[in-house]
Amino acid sequence: MKDAPIVWADDAQTGAARHISEVEPGLACHCVCTGCHAAMEAVNSKNPNPKHRPHFRHDKAPILEDCARQAILKATIKTLMEVTEIELPELRKQGKAVAQDGMEFEAEVTEQPQLVKIQNIEQVDVADVISCVKV
Ligand SMILES: [Zn+2]
């Protein structure tokens, strides 16, 4: 993760997640690292023909092992907070069932993919997010 380009950072004033495409270049981005809170510089954020992928880099502090991971986590949570529905995939359940005559048999039920509304999202810690959906 240390070598992954950081494309998300925190707004220095509000703490909101900012993508590299939505900020001014250089220190005018007014962002800090999500992982270590160091000042960030936006590279190629408004360059229409960049030689390198637009990204954030630390202005003066060294990048830490956790910086890119924290940025990705915060961006993922931001995205989850913005969506209102999620599609659950097809679900197959297998098991034993008993017929009216008492004979056991193998059964399989397939639930079709369904669109469900997200009612609440809660971040438990850096590894887990709980999503409550209404089916
Ligand atoms: Zn950092």
C-alpha cells in the first residue's frame, strides 16, 4: 500500500474526504493526509494531460505505511454514505427438507438478486463497517 498513489485526502478545515479531481493543484488544495494528518500537495489535479496519474503527496512529512490504506478506507466509507441502495447478489441455500410423508430429501432454494435500501451505515473500526439494509 505504501507505493499506491493517494487519490483521497481530508479537507483541512472540514475533515471531509476530497478526491484529487475536485481540488486545486499544489498546496492550494488545502488538504491533509487521512492517515497521518500531514499537509498534502495535489499533483496534476487540474492537468488535462498529466504524465503521471493525479495524486496527493505529503508536502514535507514522509509517507507512512498506513497513509494510503486510511485514504482508501475513508473514501470507501464516503461512497457507502452517498449510496441509498445496494444490489444483493443471487443467494442459493441448500439443505435437507422433510416431505409430508416423512421422507427426507435434499432441497435448494434460490433467491433472486434484489435491490435493497440502505438504512444506516456505521464504522466500527478501521477494518469493519456495518451496513443495515431494508429488504
Ligand atoms: Zn500520511
